Amino acid sequence: MTLSIVANDLDPLKGQLLALVPQAQASHRAEALARGLGFGSNAALRAEVAAGPAHCEVDNRAFVDFLASRDVPDVPYDTLSEAVVRVKRPDLRAAIAAVMDREPELGSRGYRTWDGRLTARENAEIFRLNREEMLKAHSVEEFVRAIAFLETKEKARTVKRKGTSYGYKHDAERFHEAQAPRANPYVANGLFIAAALHLGFTVKRDGHGPNGFINIASAPVRRDRSGLAGHLRGDRKREAWRNLMVGGINAGLEQGRFGLSGDDGWDGTEIVYRFVFDGLPAIAYVRDIGGELAVHVAIQPTARGEEWVRSYNAGFLAGEAFASGWLEREQGCWLQMSIAPTGCIRNALVDRVVRHRLEPLGYADSGRMM
């Protein structure tokens, strides 16, 4: 999130951080705020805004890491973004809420869908969580990114059916990646739809699916997606995928990040952690998606690997090898295995990853897809 900070913003921001991180010392919160806004110290931040508006990029990781270095652990990742939204952009959160009132079937992932494998109560709970997600700080950021992209587009007289909101939201991400290669470009499907409705575009739902058709004057530009994860086929690639997933899950269990049941005390908030895979640096992303865990793993991560690994098809944007899948925890405990799992791996790493076969810690390394 990019924003302009003035001197009068500092006290309200510190007030919000007091409410959000009361366990931290005031001086630590002030220094963490400065780090999260791109400054080396609170003094440097205050000097900059004293001279005039400071244009800043919110860095949640820098904020959280500084507090962790001062023995304030487990601060939610988007705490700084939440404080910024409350102080600088409450109108945008209100705009999202207004769209939600108009579109009761819209959630962060798009329009409400029905999963026949789940009960009515489970489907309702998933949709409730998706609705809640719409108003979180990171969703406000995604709403802003979608608006910035859509403001470069003209409205067509009729709704175009050559592309859906899901395709357009990828165009918005590429648009922002080109504008600021070091910033997070992600836009959720539901927030893109919300932004389009907020700006007066016409959106028509694509049947009973999550996507919408939008009267954007030109269809989404098709670009090379070869760097993104795809379907891994063949025994060796499947084995490499299996080893990456087991490595990431084992590391999370060993570090106490989560357990093998839903009552492990973890609240399900998304986490990113580091580990070592056969001597190589690696990162993993885990999130509870309703009983099962979404798991993404990358080895030899890129400079922005901790951001990209959150995407299920991040591929080489996250690291030199990437795998994503699900760990079932409700009906048993197993790694869900498909014929062609999602991932990608550099040819030079295939042999090494295949050879590094780890045994799963208390779960099966292969089971049916849920």
C-alpha cells in the first residue's frame, strides 16, 4: 500500500497501534512504525514529515520483524496495514461495505458457490469467512489496486464475455508488478468485482460460478504464464512434488506452527516460515481452509518469495522449485495427491529434490483429493 504521511498522521497511527499491539512498549511501536514505513528510525520519520508529506510504501514484514526483535512475537502480519486503513482510508473500507450491502452473494473469492462435498453448514461458514475477509486491511489494499487498474480502462456499452473478473484481476496484478516490481501486486477476485461495481462498471455473474463478466472496453491481455506453476506430470515430477510438500509440512510440525488436528490451538491465520531442504534455503506458507491446510512450498526463494509463496500457482516467482497442495486433517491425516499436482521445478534441481525423500511425521504422504 502506497500512501502519503503527514505530521498530523503520526499520533493517530500510534494510537491505533496502541490498540492493536498493547503488549509492546511505546518506543518499540514507534520504531516499528518507522521501519514499516521505510525509515531507519522514528527520528528519521519525524524529520521527513516535519519537512512535508512523506510518500511511503507500507511494509508489514519490516514492522512485524522489528517487534519480534524486541521480544514482541506473534503480531498479526497486517497489523500496520490495519492501523493505516483506520487512520488514512476508512472511506475505502466503507465503500467495500456499501458494495457488500448491494451484493449479498459476493465474498473475497468472488460470488458465492456451493461445494457438494460439504454440508450446508460448512458451505455457509466458508462463505461467512469470505465475507469477513472483504473488510480486512489487506483486502482494502487489494481494492485500491483494482481501482487503480480499472481507472485506466474505458467502459464498454455492453458486458464483454471474452474474459471474466478472474482474468482481469490477473491483468491488474501484472499492471502493478510493472509499476512497482518490489510491491505486493495481489488482487482477490471478489475485491476486483467490488472495485468494478464501486466505479460504476456493469458486472454480470458467470452462471453459478465465482466470476463475473464486466463491461471493460478491451478483453484481458493474454501474456506468457510460463513462470507460473502448472500441472506436474510423470513419476519423477510427482515424486519431486511429494518431497517438497513433505519437507514443508514436516518443518511446520517440527517448529510447532500447526498440528495434525483442528484442535491444535492454532487459530488458522496464515503463516509463512523458513526451513532448510537438503541444505537449501526454503519457505512454506500454510493456511487453514476449513479442516484441511493449504500448503505452498518453495526452495531457493526469490527476493520476494515470502510474498509470492502465498499464491497457489506462484511458481518461479516464489523460488527455483515450487509445490502447492492440501493436507487433510478432518477425516484422517494425509497429503492429498492428484495425478498431476501443482508446481514447477528447474531442471537442474529435479534430481536433487527427487533424491531427498523424507518420511512424513505422523501423516500419510498420499491420499485422495477432497
